[in-house]
Amino acid sequence: MFRIHVFAMASCAVVALTLAAGDAKAGSTTAPSTGNVSGDWDIDTDTYNARLGQEPSLGDVFFRVQWTSEVDRQGQSRITGYVYDDYGEAADNVQLRITMVDATGHEMDSVIRPVRGTIPAEGSAYFDVLVPQGPTYRVSVVSFDFVEGAKGK
């Protein structure tokens, strides 16, 4: 197995974007459940896509995340959903970065939460994690291990 750290790859992309000529500004969308979020928000699936002007991370290339947030009976914020492995190899040790975002689209804080078990190649895995309360969230795959030799469904 080899470990993929999306954060390191994203850092390289940010440096490359900083050096690139021109300014790309992200748009803003409004939805009743999410407030104002800059970037490309897919209202139908509650997934946050790469911001305009930025290359997608490896997590965005290999995985899709569908999720919802709610407050449970004890008053805890909880995010539940599925991570879809769009690549042809199973993935282990998948970590989600959950970022709390304010109404203006600025990142307030983030936490890392695991997805339990192996995500089958071209399959999905369910997750249910507790998170700090926030006005809205971004959820993305931040790191993972591909399981070598586990091709196919």
C-alpha cells in the first residue's frame, strides 16, 4: 500500500496558482440549507467541487462525497453520507477533512475524520461522524491508501 496525502499535493497546486498570471474569482451561490458559499456548490448532492481557478485535488479526482448534516437528539452536529471510489482499486484508511465555513464562505476551522473499513473499487462506503457545530461545511477526501491488487468490484 502507498499513502496519498492530498494536502501536500494541494499545497503544490496553491503555489503554482500563486505564480500563475491573472486572477480568477470564485462565484457565490445561495441555498437555504447552506447559506452563501463561494466556489462551485452542487445543491443536488451536497458536494463541494474544486474552487474556480484551482486544479482538483487527488481526493477530488478519485473520490466523490455525498453527505448531509444534522443535529442529533443530544445536540451534537453529525455528518453522514457516502464516499464513492471512482477509481479501479479499493481504498483503505480514507480520511475526510470537514471544514466549517461561515456565511461569507471563509473557512473557520477543520477536523479530520476517518471512514471506517475498505471502500471497494468503483464502490462506496457509508460514514457517520460527529463534528463541531458550524453554519455550513465542506467535506472532502484528504488522504487514503489504495489497496494494491484489489482491482475490480
